[in-house]
Amino acid sequence: MSIAALRLPITSTQRARILLSAAFVAVVVILFATGTLPARRWEPFLVPTTWTFFLGGMRETLYMGVTALVASVLIGLPLGILRADLRGPLRILVVLWVELVRATPILAIILIVFFGLARAGINLSGTTAAIVALAVYNSAVLGEIVRAGIGSIARGEVEASRSLGLSYPQTMRYVVLPQALSRMTPAIVSQLITLIKDTSLAFIVGGTVELVSTGRSFFVYYGNVMETYIVLALLFFSINYPLSRLSRRLEARRPAEQRLIVTGEEDQLATATAAIPGAMPRQVTGTER
Amino acid sequence: MPNLALQPLLENADVFVVGFRNTLFLSVVGMAGALVLGTFVASLRVWGGPFLSGLGTAYVEFFRNTPLLVQLFFFAVLLAPANLGVTRDPVLVGAIALSLYTGAYVTEVIRSGVLSVDPRQLEAARSLGLSQVQSLRYVMLPQAIRTVIPPLGNISIAHVKNTAIASGIAAVEILKAASIVETRTAAFEAFYLALVLFWSLTIPLAFLVSRLERRFAFAR
């Protein structure tokens, strides 16, 4: 254990080793599973129609994730602005809503949206209910991201723009939001990773055709449970790993004072800690104005 | 406010007690496992040499970028009597899978906590005559702990919420308990009780974490 080893520079050879060992792990896992189960259970994956089937599931997963993200940004933007700049009882309501939603497991929200609305006579399909529930939860998270983004803009800029005669909406529109949005992009990308993983939770209401449900109906037919889950995990990985690399690259490009961290969300934390080798980012939780 | 049917909930209080206990088990045991695993993998990533650190990276990236639900399903089958024969208890499987999932996030936090201490401080400590262990214990640890505590608090909030996903493998935690009671009595209020029970864990935890964040906020 040498002190010099504390700072491992990432060289191309090391990257190669990392990739190699990742491949090694994958091979070990696959060998392990085939050791416990016969190789014929991998055979269904050689049929081309299997992949058109799984691609359909991937498309649905991406559709659900992206739709929920767009809805969350649209709802989260006003929530974040209200929480950052509002005074009085309405602000308390917004804070209460955001904090309660973020303290709730997403699976519980999905169940309540699906069965609750069904009791009220509104019958949503499993997919729609899941998208609505994901948007409810993630709009609260996006609200926090927006608040942290607005809070990270130097107060002097707002004061300068106000004293130059711009109204509050104009200040927001032309000074604060353009900068805040660009600082928020890494956080939004890593929220998309969370969303794509969370589309799998739609299984609980049934009747969906996203990737996990697709896989489940696949192994019910072929009886290759473990193999299918390995393939599902690899498919999710193939979507999310590039996204997490992108998010980290976007984050690492920014100077430290422009990095946001949203508390309580594991993927947000992961981006923030991984982006800066050697330092934990400052916790920007949106300063009060 | 609509009339709340509390009677069916009281009659099935035992189900909720089991659910709450299992959620606590998944939270505490799962998080403890994640801390042990995360510390171990983080030390591999920092001091383990190219191969072991590469293995650590592969673990972190794989578990972080795949859904917890898929991991739970996989381990439920893998550990079942038909395969490895470790256990068929869904709560135990849940605790193991949650440890592995959360452990990936803990690894990243602990690693960046260790790397946040300037290596020149350790060199200085060594040249002042402290042993390797002493310089880690008295120079690195006190600083790394300060950096690491607030994000670990945040991870544990996310972990408690993630325990609900263990209901996917039929572990009777709070949400599954609510579903059981709702099916049995048709009282939708069961889900509201589940919310309150989850909040009783996550909201105090969130308060604690925001206090710790303020306490440990410092300029480096």
C-alpha cells in the first residue's frame, strides 16, 4: 500500500484493463449460470424474432422514461421557481408537496395512482398510470434540481438585472433560467437513468409491455428465468451506461461552483461524486432568497 | 375529507406489524451490508491495483445502471433451493440484493471521501514518523468521515424507499402488507397507512441528514 497509489491517473491501459475485467465479470456470470442450468436455455436468444421482441420492450421503456421526463421537467420548472422565489402560504404548500412526494417510495405512488384513480372511476392503462406516477415523483425531484440551479446563480446577477429595469419575469427568462438550465443538464440526464430503471416498476399494475414485462412473458414461455434476467440487465446497462458517462462528462466540464447536487437521490449523488476525482462537490441545496 | 374506514386496518394490524418489522430489517441489515461491502470495494478501487480496481469499477457500474427490480428477481431465482440453495426467504434475498445495489453507491461515496484528502498530507504524516496505519487513522479518517457522512445519509434515505421494491419478490414489507390488507378487506385506506408508515421512517431521516449537512458543511 503506497501513498503514490492514492492518485491513480486514468491511463488508456488502465481503461483497457477496466473493460477487460468488466468483460471477465460478464463471462463469469454467464458461465456460472450455464453451469447451474443447461446451455439450451440460451438457445432462444439465437432466434432473430427474440430480439425484435426485446427491441419492442426497449422502445416502450425508452418511451415511458422520456415521456415521464418531459412531463417532470414541465411540472418541475414551476415547482422549483415557486419554491425558490415565492413567499407566503402557497410556498409552504409547494414545499410540503415536494418533500412528501420525495419521502414516498415510487412503487407506492404507482399503486395509489393506478388503484386510486380506478376507484374514482378513471381507468388508466397500466402504462399510463405508471407514466403518471413516475411524473408525479420525478417532477418533485426536478423541482429540487431547478431550485438548486436557480440558487446557484450569483445573487448579484439578479440584483443587477433588476436594477437595470428588467421585471422579475424578464430577469428569470433572460438572466437566471438560461444559466440555471445549462447547469442542470447533468442532473437531468442522471434523472433519466433513474427513470429508465424505474419503468420496470410498472410490472406491479400489470398489462405493460416495457422491457421487464417483455422479459417475464419471454421466460414464462421458454423457462429460462435466470438467463433472461441476465439479458435484461445487460440491455438496461447498454442504455444507462452511456447515459451515465454522458452525465459525468457534462458535469466534469463545469467549474466546481457550478455543480449542483440534489439530496436524497442516489443517481444524482453518483454523478456528482464520480465527476470529480478527488473531491466531493459542494452541497448546493438552493439558497433562500 | 372522505370517511376513512379504520376498522379493517385495526383488525389487520398484525399484517402491518410484520410489514413494518420487515421494512426495518431490509433497511437496517441492507444498509449495514451496503456499508461493509462499499467500504471493501472502495478500498479495492483505491489501493487494489489495476485488476482489482477494475473489478470494483465493473461492479459499481453494473449494479448502478441496472434496475433494482431485475437484480431482486435474479437473486431470488439464483439463491432459491433449485439453484444455489442458499435461501427461499424473500426478506433475506431482499436484504442481500439491496446490499449489493446500495453498496455500489456507497463505494463511490467512500472512494471520493478517501480521495478528497490530499495525498501530500499523508506523505507529511509519514515523514513526521507516523506509521502507515497511524497516518490513515489520525490524518485521513477524521477528514474523510466529514466528507462522507452527509452523502451516506442521503443514500440511506434512498435505500429505505427502495425497500418497497422488495415487495416485487413477495417480501412482506410495508407496501406488500398494505396490498394484502387491501385485497382482504377492500379498504383502500391500507395504502394511506402504508404512506404514513414510510413517512415515519423517511421524514425523520431527511431531517437528520439536513442537520448533518449543515453541521459538516465546511470549506476545504
